[in-house]
Amino acid sequence: MLYSMWVQHDLRPGLFWQLPRGEQLLLLIFTEIELEQTERARREGTKR
């Protein structure tokens, strides 16, 4: 997940680990949602 944050949003792992724990958790949850939505869109796009 940290790789995704780095590649897609330019958030380097070092900066991520400097954030308060609550912000880290929120970013992890948001990234998980984003990855699930991307995967769902990819699957729906290949069905056609």
C-alpha cells in the first residue's frame, strides 16, 4: 500500500511514517478504498 501512495500520490514512505498514527490509519483506509475501486472498475471494463 505504501508503494501505491508513493507512485500515485507522491507520498514517500519516510513522510508517511512521520505522520501521527491516526493520519497513517486514515491514509491506509483511503488507499485501500481507492485500490478496491480501481480493481472494480478494471473488472467491469473487461466484462464488455
